[in-house]
Amino acid sequence: MRLKTLIRPREPTEFPNWLFPTLDVQFDAISKSFWMYYKADTPPCYTLQTINDIIDVRESLRALYSANGPENFQVRYFVMASKRSGIFNLGGDLETFAESLRTGSRSTFRRYGHAAIDGLYGLLQGFGLPIVTLALVQGDALGGGLEAAMAEDFLIAERSAKLGVPEVAFNTFPGMGAASTLTRRMGAAWAEEVMMSGKVFTGAEMHAHGLIDVLAPDGEGVASTLRWIEGGDKRFADLRAIAQSRRVCLPITYEELIAVNDEWGRCCNSVEPADIRHMERLVAAQKRKVGAVTGTKDQ
């Protein structure tokens, strides 16, 4: 049974001036691309608020499609990106995880995990809309950050971007889709190597291994993305056909994602106190990194 999520789609008549607590959105009429950015002044991880905002973006675009119909739907491309310098997204909300483990709140992992899978599955299905989805990674995309990026139809990354799933460091595993998406994109053996090693790779390294569709020069991610989708109706039709073919040939079901996520929850609830302390150290390191980027200090 799917988790009931409170959904607040924005009014189609207000497009593209939609507001979300943790996300900025923009529409480029020339390329017909809708850009969803993680805000620079919000947590660099997937809080429940961020997950709910992504779901609200999905439902807002669906409402826009229903209101305008196929002939007048303005959006062809959906692009996930970040406005935080040096950081795409650092993944799961480790601060909440650590607190939940210390207090014995097992239900937190199920609630959080199922909400995340709801959002992720929508991305994997292209929101059920006639669009092409892209992720533009500039900076660090770790854990759930990389999992969300891999849920898009195509992945664009700058050369020195950092990508990986480091959950093995605190004796868990990536439970938000990496097992499914990495296996389908890179093959089972290499996917297991990425997950079990916990290694962080550069964009250039991941491009060489086939995970990245487009490798952009540092600082030119947005320009490279816009150039890559140029070509009008023909280019859009070609990319859309490729994306749809991947879904047919290598389907990822909601049930598959939930089964892995539930196993992740059980794994998290069995970690040792030393693993919880490591999570907390990572949270502190994340805050220092964000402070260094923004010029602020953690209080």
C-alpha cells in the first residue's frame, strides 16, 4: 500500500511563477525546459520537506498538463539542478536518521523511505507526462543525491563533479533506488562495486564507466545542457523515444523499490552505536562544508 502524502499542486494559471519552500523553479520558453533547482539556503540533503516539494512539483506539472491538454502543454524538458555552489545534493537526512536511531523511532525510517520512493518513482516514470527528464550535477551528488539524479532519463555532469553512494561507511546500503538504477545503467557487477566500495567518483570517471550521458566542462553545465537539447521537434522526439525504450526494456517497478527500501529500513535499525556516531560526524562535516561554501559558520 502506498504512503498517503499530502499533495499541494500549484495553480496552472500561475505557471511558471510557482513557489516551493526548498525549491526554485524556472521555465525557459526557448528550449521549453522547466528547471527545478535545490535552493542555496536550505539543507543540502533530502529532508521530508524537500521530498514533499518534489512531489508537489510533479503534481503541479500534471495539473498543468490536465488544464492545458496535449496541444498546449508548454514543457518538453524537466531539469533537476542545484543553486548551491559545489553541492548538488548530499543525500538522506542523516541528522534525522541518527536522532531516530538514538530514540528508537523505527517508524521514522518507513515514513521517510516510502515518501522518498514516491518521489523517486515519479521521476523514474517521467511524471507520467510526455517529457524528457534530465539531471545536471555540478558539485557533490552523494547517496540519495546520486539516486535522484539517476532517476532522470539522462544524466549530465561536470567533469570534476563528485558522485557516489557512501552508505557502506556506516554499515548500511543505498536504499532509495541505487541498486535498481545502477544495475540497469552499468550492469550488476559494476553496480555492486560502486555500492560496496563506497568510493566517490568524478564526473569524468563515471562518464568513462557509462553512467553519465553528457560530460560538461566545469562551470559550463547549464550551457552544455541547453546545447544538448537543441534541435527542435526532431531532437525532442529522438530523446523521448530513447527514454521510453529504456523504461520498456529495463522497467523498475514501485514494488521493487519499496522492497529494497524496507530492507534498507531494517538494516538501518540494526546499526551499532559507533555507526550512529559516524552519521553524526558526517552531519557535522556537511555543515562545515556548507558553511565554507556560503561563508557562514554553524551555530
